[in-house]
Amino acid sequence: MTTQECESRDRRIVEKIRAVLRANPTLGQHASFIEVSIEQSAIVVRGNLPSDAMKEELVPVIRSAGVLCQVNNCVLVAA
């Protein structure tokens, strides 16, 4: 796979995750505060959410997008 093909695949994965987050009834209103990237073959999510429950919901929602690789949840919970 060429570098260009890998970058294109990564963009599609990130967009799919963003779409699933926006469509989620709990996380949707906060999706614009969550940054999604791919770093060294792992999904990395950063940003802020208002509760621990929402943070814990992130990985299962990302998995529902068909993502099977490692997910690093670096989201902070607002105090």
C-alpha cells in the first residue's frame, strides 16, 4: 500500500468515526469538541466532555464504526 493510499484510508476512518460520534444521541452535541486522529496506527481521541459516562462511551461508539485497532482515549472530563 502506498503512502497516499494509507493517508486516504486514514482520512476515511477518521471521517467515519466523526460521523458516528455526530449521530450518537449522547455524544452528538459534543462531537465538535472531540478531535480524532490516527497516530502510529492507533486512533487517538482528544478534547473535553462534561462527564465520565460520556468519556467511557467513546470507545464503544468508535468500535461501532467498525474500528478494530487500538483506541487511545485522551479526552478530559470538565470539572
